Amino acid sequence: MDKATLDTLGRHIQSLRIARGLSLSQLAADAGIAKSNLSRLEQGNGNPTLDTIWRLSLQLQVPFGNLIAPVSALVGDSGVQVRLIDQGKDNPPVDAYWMSCAPHTERKAEAHTMGTVESITLLSGQLEVGIEGNTKTLVAGQSHSFSADEPHLYRTGENWATALLTIVYHPSGEGL
């Protein structure tokens, strides 16, 4: 991320933390990251991973899309990049993302909040996706939906994979 993007993300994280009455130490401990890393992130420095941003969204009790909404740049690391396309304001809320995964990439994603459902439509390449131990391999044009309130993964083969990913946040835990 460039400096302007990091500054925007950092200020947004800080404002959410303060609005929830959390200290820097408390949020860092709850998210399992070093206080110094969170401090640098809030100051617009560092290079946060997707996992770090994800943990912060969980601890701040906001969807991942809400956390990165002010950022128009790609967010990514370790061969996976995502860009928020749209945040639906309906009930239940739906976030839409464009995702690109490098060849030979495996990304293990942490569980979303209870009742969250992910749907992925593969645009190019090949991608294995789903709950660990219960995945589906997709080729371009195929889709798969799964309960994302448990750990899940994305795994590519020999080629890049691009996909449209939607996340539906069912507030009462009434997913698939």
C-alpha cells in the first residue's frame, strides 16, 4: 500500500477503536498483534497483512469491507489481493470483492462472524475453495457458496485465478 492509503486506513482503524472505547493495548491484545505494530498502523506506517486487517475487523466488530471501505487500493499479501467493489446497505449486508490469487498460493482464512456466507464465482484459472476438509475445485464460470463462520481456504494451481467474491452477513447466525 502507498503512504496515502496507509494513512487513510490507519486513521479509520484508530477512529473505530476510539469509538468502541478500546485502548491501543486492548485492541492489539484482542487481535493477537503487537501493540507497536498497531500503533505504527494507526500512524499510517507498516505493511499490514490481510490476516492483521481481518483480525482487527473481527475485534472492532465491523465487516472487513467496513474496515477497508475508505481505501480504494488493492489490499493483499502472500499472493492474494482483494479490492472492495461494493458494500450493500440492505439487510442482510452484502460485500462484493474482486480477488486475484497467484499461482501455487494457499490462503487459510479465519472464520467470519456467525452466520456469514461466502459465495465465489471464478472468472479465470482454477481455485480450490471452501471449508477446510470440505472444499470444491472451481474452473472459470463455476461458483460455490459455503458457511464462512469456520476457517476456510483458497488454493490455486499452476495459474493465476481471479474471482468475484460476495460475503453475506446474516446477523442472527442464519447462514446456509
